[in-house]
Amino acid sequence: MKTTVSSRGQIVLPAEFRHMDHVEPGQEFDIERLDRGEYRLVRRAAPLKDGAVSWLFACPQKDFFVPVLSESTDTI
């Protein structure tokens, strides 16, 4: 498949490849020069979604969270 380098040095990954490999805007890639005129492009692993884990580790003390009694949906 053919692509072109823009005047800003950007290379477009063809849409067919982006769709096949689920490449989304903002995803990062590593590029490696193998030889003169030969390069390898490898998608970096997505960062872990650690929002909830970080939030739990930020708790002020152990057993900070306690169960809250609630009604059952059977009584509605």
C-alpha cells in the first residue's frame, strides 16, 4: 500500500490498516530505522486504566469504606 510524506514530515497510516488494527487518534507508535530507507512502526501498548485503583490507594486509612445498608429491589 502506498502513502506519502507531508510537507510537515507526517506519514498517514492508510485507513484500511487503521480499521483492521483498530488504530485510534492519539495512539502512540515507536519508529525504528532498520536500514537506509527501511523503517519499522510498532504501536505502543495502551496505558493501564488505573483510575479506580489509584483512587482506592488514596484512601486515608484501612477500612475507610464501610458497607451502606440499602433496600432490596424486591421491596419496590
